[in-house]
Amino acid sequence: GSMILARPLRGRKGRKVDARPTGPSAVLAEAQVDLEHLEPIVRLRHVTSGTDQIGWYLDAQRSVARDQRSRTSTLVSAHEPSGAAGDWCLERGSADGQFRLRLVSEGFSQPSGWYLDVEEDVRSDAQNERHFCDVIVRKKTGTSPIAEWFIEPEEEEYTADGGA
């Protein structure tokens, strides 16, 4: 398949998802980390739109009351580069190209471990005849499903069956 991301997902950090090797080969195995067994840690930076907030980073904070949607959800926001910049773990989803995005940094009263999701309330923009909902991070509770996201090139459109 074509490469979805601008560059390979290696970088600042990653977390192994398979069992750690033991014995004499453990040191060698640590040195030869395979991307197939990593959940990359990334930052999500705003790079294009009709606004002036280019270069701002996606994060969540609960220190501002209006950002606290409920006990288990927080409004997501973009922050200028000199401010907060959330670290997100790309966990493999249920299909190729799909990911669960887990906030692994914490700060501004926002705990780590919550997942990027969308609010259930759908609103309308009457002028543009568009519907939208707020982006949030949600705490995993009970058997509730975790939202999955598809990373796609700008020119493709995602369909429910995973094709374009």
C-alpha cells in the first residue's frame, strides 16, 4: 500500500506491545526494535487551514472549567507551540490504517490514558449546511468502545468499508 504518513513512524518514543524477551538475547532484542511491535508516540500539529493557528498542537486540559465536558470527557483544543503539546500513542485499531489515539502526556489537570473521540451531540452550521461535533478525550470505562481513527492522504475520502 501507499505510505500514508509523511515519514516513517519512528521518532521520539515508542512503547513495545509484545512480551519482553528474557535471557541472553534480551539486550540484543532491545537494540533491534521493530516498528511492527511499537505503538509510536506522536504529536499532532496543525499544518494547513484557513486560520492563523498553523503549527499549534492538539492537547487536552481540565484546568479550565468549560473544557470539562463530564467526569469522563474533556474538550480537546489546539495550543500554540510554546504552550502545551500533547503526546499521543497510536494504538493499532481493528483494521489496517485505523488507530486509537491515547493521550499519554498529562498536565493542566488532565490525566493521561484517555482516548481521542467525538462528542455525541451533533450541531449544525445553517449557513454552510454542515453538521459537526466537538472533539474530546474520553476516559475508557467498562465495556464502552474506544474510537478509532483512519489516517488518510488529503485527497482521499474514507468510507465505512475502509475503501476510497
